Amino acid sequence: MTDSPQNPAWPAPSSPAAVPGPLDAPATTRAQARVADDHATLRESLHRVRLEVGKAVVGQDGTVTGLLIALLSRGHVLLEGVPGVAKTLLVRSFSRALGLDTRRVQFTPDLMPGDVTGSLVYDPRAGGFDFRPGPVFTHVLLADEINRTPPKTQAALLEAMEERQVSSDGESRALPDPFLVAATQNPIEHEGTYTLPEAQLDRFLLKLVVDLPGRDAEVDVLRRHASGFDPRRLDDAGVHAVVTADEILAAQRAAASVAVDDDLLGYVVDLARATRHSPSVLLGVSPRATTGLLAAAKAWAWLGGYPAITPDHVQTMLVPVWRHRIRLRPEAEIEGVSVDAILTSVLQQTRVPI
């Protein structure tokens, strides 16, 4: 899959402002220069993550960038695509390059909520119940084929994704930081799947569509397999950790510090209101969607080295952040209207601040 507006490409860096030399610069300017250097170093580390993932996965640069944006925004990602397009391998390679603990849960029709979050287990020696943490207690949780399990088990992730904690027996247990849920799902038209409820979908910051690779990319995949590549052995592919948890947390703080003008805030709200008044839309985006778009635009701007977000950053992130939060009217679905087309129309019809 090539980079596209629905799966952003790595941004070109902005031109840095001229900074006086260390001898004639005031203290404030020197401090700003040090901060800028630190941010540039963090951006370079995240760029290396993409290069590491590319050792195992071909043609998914845009999707990797989307994962990085979600990580910087402290959000979660839903990856949708037909079976066999390397969704699971992508997330495994991504977490390996980050150097974070990761666990995988294969969602099946018989999976229970306690299999994800943990459960109370009776200890006969102590004569009481102890909490046994589930696989959600990790930095990166790969929720594989999340739409193959019933809504009851899907809902087990709601508190973890929103509050970053798990409550059991009246006690709340914090999850590790950073924490990212990367869920994969097959298109709903496949047999044996359950539609994710709106409350669950709204917890995902981004929905990225993983398409079939182009011809050249697929030839490259076959060439690697012909040379002995085994997707189950990432060590053989040379995928190594290139960042630390502390660097990730620092990058999150840096992305959150990107400035936003009031005009841009009004622009985001105008876009949201346009979705609510579209004749084809039954349920438009919520305030959670607007805050998510703002956070993603900040991360996108920071990756490009911009000190403040621009309308371009908002426009680039709008489709992947909002496409899963809109419910169409039944007549629009029958006519084959797509959410992506509606969002594109909203962008074209909403006044852009100068």
C-alpha cells in the first residue's frame, strides 16, 4: 500500500528558523535552541522506527506513520484489511522497533473478558482471591481480529483504552505507560465477524485501511520469502529496538506542546458541525472526535518540525481520525455513499482560515 491521505506519508521537515550563535544569543534563545535540537533528535529516532519496520514489512510506510501518530497522541489504532496483508506482522515489527513490551490476543467467539483484562483467582494457601493480570497489562497490545469476538468481550477494552486502567473487585490497577492498543479487523462482510459498537469505535484515534500491495511491492514480498524470510522470526529480519520508553514519553510531551491558533480551533469545530448537518449522515462526529483530530494534527505537525499546526495538518488527519465515527443514513448506505467521500466533501465545502 502506498502512502495516501487515509494513511499519511512521512512529512517533509519545515525550514528551521535562524538561531543566533551561542556567544551572542540571549539565554532564552539558547534554551529554545536546545529544545529544538532535542526535538530534532527525537524525530530522527522515530524516523528510524519506520526504517526498522521496513526490514520486515513492504509498502506500509503510511500505516507505520499512522501508528506513530497514534502513539504520540496517546491514542489507539484500528487496522482494517482483508486477511493476509501483514496487519499482524506490521504491529509486531512496530512494537519490536519501539523496544516495548508487547502481547498478542487472538480474539475468538469464545474469548471471555477476563482473558483480556485479567481475573480473580482463588489462592488456597492464602485462603483468598488474588488478581492475575491479563495480557492488557503491557505497552503494546495487539488485539488480533477484534471483530471476531462478541461485544461483551470487545467492551472489556473500553476502560483500558480510555482510562488506561483495569478495575477489578473494587480496585483500579494502572496500565503501563506508554500504552497503545493496535487492533486488527477483517471487513464486516466476511463471515464470523461482529460489528464493533460505536462506543468501542470511538475509543480508537485512527482507523487505517490496509490495502493489497501493488505489483512491485508484492514481487518484493515474494523475493524476500524466496530468500528464506520467515515472518515469525523478526530477529532474522534484523528488526531491532531503536528508541526507548523514555524517548517515547518525551516525544509525546513534545507533540502536545505544538501551538494552536484560535482560528484553527474554530476550523476543527466547523468541520465537525458540517458532518452533523450532512444530509447523508445519521450521526456526526462528537467532541471526542474533535479533540482526537486536534491531537493527531499536533503529532503530524511535530513530526514535520512545525511549531504550530496549519490547516493542511488538520485536513491530512481528518479522514483517518473521523472515518470510523460517522454513521450513515440507511438510504445513503443503499446508494453506496462512502464515509470517506462525505468527509472529502466536508473538507471542500468548509471555509479554510487564512
